Amino acid sequence: MSTIDIEKELTELKTEFAELMDMFEEFESNKAFISAQYSTLKQQVTNRAKELEKLNKSGQLSPDEKHFLLPCIREVTLSCKARVGAIDKGKLSSSIYDGEDYCSYWLTELEKQEQ
């Protein structure tokens, strides 16, 4: 996977978290949708982390995947502390905010490396 592909994947993930965060302005009316979207996103990230870990163990990751994509996905997975199906505003917002923040951090690190 090229650096551009990694950047694209992390940007898309960050955007998904950001779009969910934007819905918190109308949390009560969007609660079920936010919970469902978060649950799907959490499962997606968890599955991606497992896939990357497996590729890493077999030595199939490129250096950029190993140093940027894998750590980002690991941290996002760990930051998604709200359970699948959660409706608690605080836990959801914290998990979603942290996921977006980790994506931003790793995108910045990737950009620094490109310079």
C-alpha cells in the first residue's frame, strides 16, 4: 500500500468520525442513528486492526503501513471504548472524538515523513 493509499484510508476514517461528531448538536433526535453508525465504524476498525496485525506477523506490511497505518488503527481501536449499541452521550462522544483525533495525529505524522 502506498503512502497516498494510507493517507486516503486515514482521511476517510477521520471524516467518518467527524461526520458523527457533527450530529451531536442534535443528539436526542439522532441518538439511534449515531449509535448504529458508531457500532458499524467500531466493528470496521476492529476488523481492520485484526487484518493489519495478521499481515504484520507474516511480514507483509510495507514500512509506511507498519509505522503509520498499523499504529493509527490500533490507537483508534483502543479509543473506541463505548460498546457496540451504546447510547450514552458521554461515552459515544468521547470515543468518536478520540478516534477522529488519533486519525488527525497520524495523518500529521505521515505528512511530516513525506517532507
